Amino acid sequence: MNNRLDQIPVKEVNGVGARKVEELHAVGIFTVKDLIEYFPFRYEDYRQKPLGDVKDGDKATVQAKIAGIPVVQRFGKKTKLSCKMLADYSMFTAVWFNRNYLKEQLEPDREIILTGKWDGRRLQMNVTQSEFPDRGTIRSGSLQPVYSIGGDLTQNSLRKAIASALDQYGDALEEVLPQELVSKYELMPRPQAIRLLHQPGDLAEGQEARKRMVYEELFLFQLKLQAYRSLNRDRRDGVLHTTPNAVIREFVRSLPFELTDAQKNVELEILKDMRSEACMNRLLQGDVGSGKTAVAAIALFTSVRSGFQGALMVPTEILAEQHSRSLTTMFEPFGITVGLLTSSVTGRKRKDLLAALQMGLIDILVGTHALIQDEVNFRSLGLVVTDEQHRFGVNQRSVLRRKGYNPDVLTMTATPIPRTLAITAFGDMDVSTIAERPKGRVPIETYWVKQEMMERVLGFIRREVSQGRQAYMICPLIEESEKLDVQNAIDLHTQMSQALPDYRVGLLHGRMNAAEKEETMRQFYAGETHLLVSTTVVEVGVDVPNATLMVIMDADRFGLSQLHQLRGRVGRGEHASYCVLIADPKSELGRQRMGVMTDTNDGFEVSRRDLELRGPGDFFGTKQSGLPEFKVADMVADFKVLEQARDDAAKLVEDPFFWTSPTYEHLRGNLEKEEAFRGELID
Ligand code: ADP
Ligand code: MG
């Protein structure tokens, strides 16, 4: 039976009329497949119990007989309908709010099934659902699925639509997992699992069904990533870099430091990818200050020496400027040209830059996201490095591909990702890790102090700057209000200028224009200002090795990864460095965060604890995190299954028969809907 449920619109389902179609569309259900795979997130227990077994405060369903005359009371606009009932040889009162229309139906001696909250002391049930067995029942006596609904769609109408779809199309459901996996894990067959997930006989059945669908979901997700990886590894139309080792070594020798072993190792992994015709898709993770930029510089150098252009994409203008400055210093002696493209490069300058880029007069382009946009055309792009928050989604990679480049892609991140998330969000990438910091770095000491200690903190700042060092002071974060953040920064700058009359205090915030920011940063890099008061615009990447003190005001307002990033602005040179968190946290969570920061300096540990405190949904904070939204699986709770599914998927794609199997057909069917994958899999 080749019944593609994803091609049958929901309006074909019996009982789904035009209005319901609209309601279903509003929650993202368009096809029969969408509807059938719209799974409940919990069940309501409408199984009947004897009244004697119901505890005070419980929600329960009981069958009763109407044993009195209904009474309606009015309180302003509200009404209360009450009626005596008899069940289990005892009398009680059933109460409905704002349902006085039921009054007519409450005829003495009629049987009724009531669901509601039981008040054992007043012998009263506050009824939420009621129905009459003589009219046929739909709910009572079973577990009822509870779906996430929205708009005008109600639970009951969705339940009916799903039940009807299962009746009509249930037979068309097919197994999609390879049989050996179904047997290996003793999974429920797919058609049965889908039915029972919606309509379990009991909770155990619901759990078995869920287990099956969780595995399927995670497996197919991992299979997609592994299939993508495998195709990518096998393709031969990537950029082939040919720069010999001797040439690269010459550049490495010109750096002002010796590479750490960890840097050398990841460099080898990267060069191996670059020297193959496959497209590199590699994630480079390393804690703040571990020296990722140098690694990227070597890769960019390699690309240019092989006759290609390189791009370095960073999240902020400040960082773009910093990188273009430091790369220029590194590359100038080798005759390699570096261009800078941000949104503040405009007009004539922009036109010239883009023209030079297209002619191949610029070897390396550093910039913000503007860099991969339409008007930007390289002559021969060989390598794209993205720093910090950016990660190319599969679709952005296909944008590059459609532009005619097949560059190698290296993604750097300083937010070490706990394994759980790494194999989910980055499962399609190869991962290199720098687990070691450059030699001679003294660990940053972190203190947490209360607001009232401000005087001593000022003393601390004076001590550091009087010894020739520099300090940052980060303003409190006002949720959602850049304007207030800026005001805070301005106020704090004034206070600090007064408190430290003998030193120069700089100010940096997001409302300054690019030239002002650049000048402020220049003064700080040059050591002309001693203290830099700033909003979080310095959060990522800023590199001033002479800065040794980071003071964060109202630190409990910041997230852990943000705090760790901010702390990473110091400890970047040979001087002992400090981070002072000023906070009077009002919540337990705030106190715990301060605890994590003072306990550990290790970014991997910080992010592990962060995940623990917040849960995965919050961890990345944004939708663009690259984390998929699963229908039934829970990334953390089902982590063991996720790992298993990943291994199974990796093994399966090695099997040549996989590519002609129904499982691959199913995957491909799903992928066809995802524009993102179109460019990757079907060319
Ligand atoms: P991140 O990994 O946070 O991007 P950077 O690449 O900015 O780190 O490096 C942090 C600092 O350490 C920079 O000042 C850089 O020049 C310096 N650095 C990088 N590698 C080494 C090394 N092997 N030895 C000494 N200093 C290094
Ligand atoms: Mg960096």
C-alpha cells in the first residue's frame, strides 16, 4: 500500500470540515500524517473509580445517580449549579460553575458520569466534565490524551479528528525502522505504537508506545545527520587545498608564541580535512582563551596559499575590527591582504571593497553576518571560518553552494557544549577540541561579593591599575531594554570617573556608532584607558591580554555561559587575573550560579552545571540554536536512547543497502519537505 499520508490534506479526514481545517492549520497540522503524528503530552484519567477510593483533593471520574432537584444560584455574572448525587451508597453534591444550561438535563434517577475535583470534607465534587451514559459515552472509562492546543481548537474536537483519522488511515501506517532494530530493542510495531500513544488502554501501554516513538524519532533524526555526514564525506566536489607543510610551518614560526600541543593536534585534524576533496564541516571547540584564533589563522593562511580566498565571520563589529587588526598584523609580512566588511562600511568604500573582493585582490574578508549576503561575491572562496555564536545551518551551507562555492567550513565555539547537546545540535559535524590552555596562564580567581563591599572592590581596581594592569566593569543587564542598559553604563561611567580621579575610564555601549566604539576600543587596547565600563558588548572574543580584572555588577542577572564568557576577557596574558561578581541574588538559582562561577574555571564544567540548572530548552536561549524540536523525545531524559540511536544510525549508513532501503526512502520523503536539505541530498 503506497499511501503517502503526508500528501493527503486533513480535509479528507471524515468529520473534518472547513472550519476545523482552519483550526488545525493554526496549530501546524496540514496533512493526515501531521494529524496522526500530533502526539499527546499526557493523559487524563477518566477511568471510573468507586467514590470510596477517591482521596480528598483528587481529580476523579465516578458514575452517580441524580438524587435531587438542581439549584441555580447567581453571583453577579457567575452562576453556580448544584445537585445532590448518589454514588457508592453515599450522597454528595455535584457543583458546576457557569453551566446552568445543564439544569434541564439533570432529571432525577438519571445516570451521569462526573469528572472533577473531589472535596472530601464538604462531600462535594467540582465538576469539569459530565456526560450521560444513555447518550453514549466518548470519554469516560479510559485514559484520554491531552494535546497541546491553540486558537479555537478544543481538546475534544482534536481528539475526535485524530480518532477519525486513525480509523480511516490507520491501516496505511507502515514500519519505517529496519526490522533488526525493531527486534533488537523489542519495539512495538509502528502502527500499533501510534494508535496506543493516542489511545492507550493503560499507562504501561502508553509508555511502551512512547518508548517506541522516542526511539524512532531520535533514530530518524540521527540518521538524517549521519546520512548527511556520510554523503558529505563521499563528495568529491569540495575545495582541495594543496599548501605544503613547509610553507605552513613558515607561517606558524612567525607567530609570537609556540603552539600548544592541543592547538597542533586540532590543526592537523583541520588540515587533513582541507587537503581532501570532501567538504570540511568541522566544529572547533575550546574554552575561552584557549587560542582558537591562531588555529583559524593557520587554516586561513593555508587556504590563501592554495590559491583561494578565506572568510572569517564573527558576531559583533568590535570583534570583526579586532580580528581584522590582528590578522592584518600576522599576514602583512606574507603579502596577504585582509578586508573588513561590516554594516558600517558603506557607500564608495563598500563598493570598492566588494569589487576588490570579486577581483581576488582581497585574500581574507573579515566581517559580521553581512559577509555571506547576496551582494558579496568572492572570486574563489575556499574556507569559511565562523567564530562564536554563528553556526552555519545546513541551509546556509547550501546557500554558499548555490553561489557556486563549495568551501570548507570551520565553526569555532567557546561555549563548550555538554555531550547531550553536542550530539544533537552538532551531530552532522566533526568535532575538534582544544582541551588545554597556553602555558604559563595562572587560573583566574573568582570572588563573589555583596554590593556593600563596593569600596573594597574599588580598592582592588586601584591596586591593579596602579600596577599597570587594566580592568573591565560590566553593567547590570536590564532584560529587554538596551536603552536602560546604556543609561546604566553612562551612570556607572560617571561614578567610576569620580571614584578614580587619577585614572582614565572608558565607556562602551551598543548605542555608540562604529567609529566611537572603535576609538574606545583602540584606547583600551593601547592602554590609554585603565578601566573600561561597558555593557555586554565586550562579551565575546575581545582580547586585551593586559586586562587582569573583570568586575561584573549585579552578576546574578547574567546567565552562566555569559558570565563565563565575560570572565574569559581576563587571564589572557601572563599576569594573575581576577573576576569579581557583585551580587545580592534574590533567587536560589541566582545563588547557585554564583556558586558555580566561584567553584570552577572550566568552561565544560560550567556548561554542564548550567544545563543541569536550566534544562536543555533554556540552555541555548534562542530558536536559532540548531536544536531540533522533538515531538515525543526529551533530549535530556532520553539521552541514553539518543546515544544508542546515534550509534545505530552511524552503523546503518555504512551499509550500502541502506541507500536503497525503505528507511532511506522514508527519510528522503521527509527531507524533501525540508528546503534546507534539498541542496544537500538531492544533487
Ligand atoms: P579564544 O580561544 O578565546 O579565541 P584567542 O585565540 O583569542 O582565544 O587567544 C587568547 C590569547 O592567547 C590571545 O592573546 C592569543 O594571542 C594568545 N595565544 C594563543 N595561542 C597561544 C599559545 N600557544 N601560547 C601563548 N599564547 C597564545
Ligand atoms: Mg576567540
